[in-house]
Amino acid sequence: MVRVRFAPSPTGPLHIGGVRTALYNYLFARQNDGKMILRIEDTDQTRFVPGAEQYIIEALDWLGIKFDEGVHIGGPYGPYRQSDRKPMYRQYAEQLIRDGWAYYAFDKPEALEAKRKEYEAQKKTFQYDCNTRLQMENSLSLGMEEAQRRIVAGDPYVVRFQFPDNIDITVHDMIRGDVTMNSRLLDDKVLFKSDGMPTYHLANIVDDHTMEITHVIRGEEWLPSAPLHVMLYKAFGWEETMPRFAHLPLLLKPEGNGKLSKRDGDRLGFPVFPLEWHDPKSGEISSGYREKGYLPEAVVNMLALMGWNPGTEQEIMSMDELIKLFNVEHISKNGAKFNLDKAKWFQHEYFQKLSDEAVADMLEFQLKEHGIEADRAYVVKVAGMMKERITFPSELWETCCYFFQAPTEYNEKDVAKRWTPDMHIHMAKVIEILNTVPFEYDAIHKALLDDYIAANGLNTGKVMNSLRIAVVGRTVGPDMITLVMMLGKDETVRRVERAIEKLKVN
Ligand code: GLU
């Protein structure tokens, strides 16, 4: 039974890189009929941000990334928030000490800082490890008896992992293959503090083990920690059930150099967060995909392809298709560049999949904001006609307004280019034609384009675009006769009369 977890720390809004990690876990779980778990890793209380946990839940829910167990829905392996699991970690720290895999350390922050300075002065970097640990104040250098005496006396301490000297540790990564690191390069990481809180490393391994996690799929930034994690499984005697690891490639800046950051989003004008985030401390607002009008399906599709491909040219994939097609073998080892044009392309594609009714709902909402009540069937018709020109719902009003109100001004450039001094004569003729021929597409088309424009050797572009200026306000919009049919004879005539009046050359 596959069991995977998404294990964010509630230190702020969830970055889209984190969303992609959650998505890949979800696809993998669903594909294997497994379970998807949401665990909140909040052991570092100094970085806790109120509202972040709720944000994470809301964002993933909006995107359709669902969980089988988790902090918000419970489950048989709970609690799913590490601070609620606090009492269970101490025994594991003590087990490691008992078995010679960890030790108590009493070094004060000032003492550690002094050591760092001492090394710096010699152009070296201090690392708390097999070479230096005996110079420090810990149960290895002081002896266990002294260590126990200090603990009983209430001295603050931490528990550090004790890496064996000079062994090669291999992480079998599903994406990268074997990654080997020598223990001499690794520092004796803090696992537990005397306030009873474990650090990320201890809590993460204990929880993955006790929650029976089978696969750890997470960002590449955790690869350097993986050798320690592998050693912890060994130290606890849990090697048999150690999960398999997959470290996902980074999401890179659009230029390709470096990790995608919030600042890149601000700089280039795209969100790096799924939902808008109001920072409780600074009051700063960061934009979100949802509020920008992106459809969740578009965001999911775009993120799925940032670091993975189905092995074919197919780009548009629904969540169900992604679940079918996803495979770890096709996850790339290299970072994936964020591409704003591509994000917009996905959004446009998904917008086209919306029903005319759904687009009409959005349009109606914007019409109301402008004080316009319109016939539902008419709104649906406009929505269906204009959808292909729209990428974001916010463009609806701007793109469709002339279906609902006459232009109040005329684009100067268009007027200068098309509305020649004789144009009032031609527009008066257009009115005459509209008032006399049957109000049908073909009849109007023939009367206007053949019997008047062509028969009199007039410039079609000039006349038809002037009519467009009169009706729309500028030279944009759908097929002109279709537009006239939509607006009706009376409204079209009124608009043309008004343009003749307003654009009169004195
Ligand atoms: N709490 C870690 C994070 O915020 C989880 C890393 C992991 O999945 O092991 O990314």
C-alpha cells in the first residue's frame, strides 16, 4: 500500500514549488491507489506564521489536490501536526543515545560562535562533527555521568546525531539514482532540544516511520539532508521499511539562473503563490493565481509539466489524465524554468473549455458592477462569441462592453485613419440601407458591401471600419454584420447617428 505525505512547515504562504511537490505526491498516490497525507511540520516555533496552515489547506483544496488523512480531516495515524505529537519524540532521542547514535551537548550559543570565529581566523569553517566533537562540551567529552548531573541540574542541552567517522552513505533516489556522501562531510545535526521539541530531522523520520510512509517525494533542497535521514533509519533499526526517496528538481527563475523567488514574481508580474497572501506581520500583500483569475485546472496542468513530461507532445491534461500518465521516470533531473507566456497559454486553453453559461455568469457579474442589467440569453450569446478572445475573466468587460452600451468616445487614431471628411455621407447611406433592407445577415451584407460599397468603387476597409468606429468606438470586435445583427437595427442606427454628430468635421 503506497502512502505518501505532503509535509509543509507553516512558515508563510505556500510557494508554487511546494504546490508542485504536493501535486506530484497526489498524482503518485492516486495512480497507485494509495493514501495521501497532509502533515504539518511546525517544530520550529520561531518561524511559525499564524494563518499559514489554513492557507495551505485552502490553496490545495482550490487546486483539487485532495487528502485521505491529515491535520484538517484526521485519520488513523494522527495527530498530524508535529506540535501535537510533541510528547512522543523524546523516547526516540533517548533510544539513539542509549544505542550510541547520539549524544547530549551543552555548548552555549556564545561558545559555538567563539569556535566559529576561531576557525574563521584560520580561514577554515567550523563544523560540529567527528573531528571536533571531543573539543566541545558534550556527553562524549564530559562523560555520561557528568552529562546526567547537568541535565538533572537543569542545564539546557541538545541531542546531536553522532555520525560514524568516514563511512560512505548512499541515498537511492528514484530520480537521481544513487547519491553517495561521506560522513566526514556531514555535521552532527541537532535532533532534539531540552524544551522537549524535536528538530525537523528527528520529527520527520519518526513521523514517516510511524505513519508508515512508503515514498518521500520532496524538493531537491532536501537532498543534502537525505544521508542523515538514511542514517537515522539505520540507527533506529527501521531500514527494512525505509521509504523510497524522490527529490524533485527546482523551479527556476524565467531566465533560468537560480531558484524562483517571490521577488521574481513581483519583478516580472506573475504570482508565485496559489492564493493571495496578506502577511500578518508586515501587512504586505502578495498576489495569488486565484485572485489573478487563473483557473485551478490551468495552474495544475502548468505545474505538472514543470519538471515532468508524459513522454509525448501532449500538453493539455486534466487531473484524471495526469493521474493516469504520471510516472517518476519522466521527472527531469534539471531545474524547470518558469515561463509566464506558457502559464498564460494554459490559462487561455482552459478558459476556452468553460461553457458559455459559465463565462456568462462571470460577465453578468461584471455587468452588474457597471450597473447594467441584460437579458440572460443575450449575455450567453455574447459570452460564447467573445470567449476565444479572453484569457482572464477580468478582460471580459473591456472586451464585451460595446454589446451592452454605446461608445462614449472614439479612438482618435482609428478616427484619423478611417473617418475621412466624406464619411458622414457614407454613414447616412448605411442608416438608409439598414432602414430599408430586410434585417437579415445576407440582405444587409449584399446591400452594404456589394450594392453600395463595391458598386460605387469605395474602399471597403475605410467604410466598414468607420461603421465599426461608430458602433464600437474603435476598430476591434467580431464580424461587423454579425455585430449589427446582435445589436439590432434601432441601436445600430442610433450609434451611427451619434457618431455622425460627434465626428462632424467643422
Ligand atoms: N517540512 C519540510 C518542508 O517544509 C518537509 C520536507 C520533507 O518533505 O521531508 O519542506
